[in-house]
Amino acid sequence: MGAFVRNCRLCKEPMESSPFMMCTKCLVESDHVRTYIVKHPHVSLEEIAHSTDVPLEKVKNMVNLGISIRKANGTGMQ
């Protein structure tokens, strides 16, 4: 039986079987974005992309997927 391969929810690249829906690179980048948003809650997507070195399109995809401050700090605030 072959390895189960699926696509990352964020970058759509093939990834190995994992309990996560995103590849390792996207998990790290989303963590950087969440951390930045917690520290700087009122910045633009462009500023987030520039400050975290995550491409703007990927930051926009994170927003579309619902990656938010709520998931970063557990408060329920978005």
C-alpha cells in the first residue's frame, strides 16, 4: 500500500500524510502571521506580509481559511 498524499490547504502543494491540514512550511508561516497579528492587531495585510516575509497571496489565503487571532490566543476574538 502506497503512502497517502494530499495537498496542503494553504499552498495547495502535495504533502506527505500528516495529522495537519497544512504542510510544515505553511504551519510555520501561519504561526508567524498569528504571532504578528497578536502583537500588532490593527495592521494591513500588506504590512503583515512585509513584516513576516510571508507572501501577500498566502496571507490572503490564511484570512480566507479563517486563520485568525482567535486561534492564536484562544480568546474567541477575531
